[in-house]
Amino acid sequence: MPGRFRWVVAGLLFCAAALSFFDRQVLSVLAPRILADLRIGNVEYSNAVSAFTLAYSVMFTLGGRMIDFWGTRAGLGVAVAFWTLASLLHAAVRGAGDLTVYRFLLGVGEGGCFPGAARGILEWFPARERALAMGIATTGGSAMGAVLAPPLIVWVSTLVGWRGAFLVTGAIGVIWVAAWFLLYRTPAVLPAAELAAEKPWPMARLVARREVWGLLLSRFLFDPVFYFYMFWIPKYLNQERGLSLEEIGRLTWIPFFALGVSNVVGGWASDRLIAAGVAPSKARKLVMAAAALLTVSSAAAAFAGSAVMAVAIMSVLMFAHGFWITNYVTVISETFPKGVVATVMGLAGMVGAFGGMLANTTIGFVADQFSFLPIWIASGCLYPLALVVLLATVREARPSET
């Protein structure tokens, strides 16, 4: 296994994940201003967000399959180039229809990000480092993008306007694509067992597996909570808590910073359990169980006495999500052979994004007709349900099956 270069690969994948979350956050951070300028209401906004998640859900599977057939270098490079173009197009939006189309295109490109990143880590990192690398490169990168997005996007928009903010993030994407094709390569030497497991499985064989159904159902349950945090927190803080755009920029990075820390620590924690003699599957699930218990606190955000306290409670859920998602992704990489990891990641992401799409469509209506209270209560229940499903369906990992 090549030495130092694998960390260069992890760095590139970290940046791709960060860019993915940064690009999708531009709209949610600037939503109060953009919606006011374009005279778009909550229901139209939820339709645009749902268009993103619909495309993202479909392309998570198709993108993962594409990457398994094309390879990591070509597949991920094309995906980032496509979503960079879509991000640039947002600068030209004129109304709700344009916004919906451009969000859909952004979702098409971003669907290939995490299957590609997971496959890249699997290609370059041995099992003893894989959870840590996965946490840094995928979930850690996405958290960093979400941390940087609120303050930087608000600052950039004050300099060049909200349309200019989309142009700036698109330019960063162009730089990443150039660096990726210049630097990334497939490892020259792979273990014989991994080479034997390169061939993708037929889709029918995959969907016949109990583990696949358990991973998909659990993701359908917990992903809507993360999509709610990703796309609706700035709107909630503005609508329910009365915060200005500048105040939103000063506060909304905090939950994602907690996520970034826990992404790395979560991978390290389960790796340490394995080093202490705990079976890999059990170690990952122990960490996920502890995280699921923490997420129950999310419901308390609705009753917080101040916006700062509400954000603090949100940070607890995001901290727990980091432990959860890092080990969830690692479970996938350790349960299936390399040739199908991106496909399984894609299927799980598709189902999770579909759940997020349904949730986003509902949230706009519930927020307009009632309040955000039912949404907060639901957010505190879904991770424990997902844990029950996972424990019942995903047993010991069998990555050597071909």
C-alpha cells in the first residue's frame, strides 16, 4: 500500500466532499435574501430543494454504478465538473422555475460525490486505517464545507451579491477538477483478494441481500433529519427566531463544526475498539448505538429559550451524526467487496435522498400551516429507529464474497 500519497488522495477527496456541501449550502444560507428578491415562498422553495434531492437520490445510484464501471478517476472527475457547471448556472436564476431546474442539475452532479470518495478510500487505505480515512475524507470534508459555508457565503455576498457567490463557488470547482485529473491515479499494486473482488455484481444479486435492504431502510429513516438541518435551519432561524442574515452566518457554522470534529473522532473511536480486540462489525455498531441515543436531544431545540441555545442543541445532534455516518459508511465498505461498494453507497444515498425529498416537500407545508415543532419532534426519533433496523439486518461483514 503506497505510503504518503494515499494521504494526498484523502486530501483531494476531503476537498471534493467539502465543495459538495459548500455548493449546496449557498442557497440555504442566502435563502432569506434570495427568496425575498425573487418573491419565492416556502412551498416554492421546498419544491426547489426537493428537485435537488430527487436528482441526488437517482444519481447516487447511477453515479455509484458509473464509478464502479468507469473507475474512480474518471467517474468522480466528471461528477464534480457537472455539478460545478450547475452551480455556475445559479447566478443566472430569474424565478422559481429556473431555481428548480438548476437545483435539479446540481443534484445530478453531486450524486456521484460520496460513492466516488468511498471507493477512492477503499482503493488506497488498508482496513486498519479505513474508518479514520473515511471520516476525514468524506464526512469530515462535508462537515468542513458546511462549517465554512455560512460565514464565507454571507461575507462573499456582501462583496459581490448573492449571484456572485455562486460564481465564486463555481470557480473553486473548476480548480478542483483540474487538480484531480492532474494528480489522481489508481494504485499500481493491489492485494490479490481485492483484485478478485473488482468485478461489479449484477443489480439483482445486490438487491437480494438482507444487508442491502437494512442499510437502505435505515438510511431512509435518518437522512431526512440531516436534510432538514442542511436546508432549513437558516430559514427556521429567520422565520421562527427572527435572526438576520448576518446573525445566521455567525451561528449556523457551529453545528457543522461539531459534525466535522465527530466525523474524525467517530472513525478513530471504532478503529481503537478494533485495535483493542473488538470485532469490526461490533465496534462500528457500538459507536452508532451511542450516537443514536444522543440524537434524541434534537426535539428539545423547539423549546429552547433562545436562538443560541437552539443552535447548541442542534450541535449535539450533528455531533452524534458524525459518529453515526462515519461508521455507517465504513460498515458498507467492510460488508461488500470493492467492486460493488460504490453501487451500494449509491443505492443507500438514493433511498436516503428520496426520504429527504419527501421530508422537504412536507416541511414547507407544515411550517406554513402549523410550525416547526412537529419537525423537531420527529428529528429526535428517527436515528433510534434506524439503529433498530440496522442491528436486525446487518450482521458480520463478509467483504471477501465474490
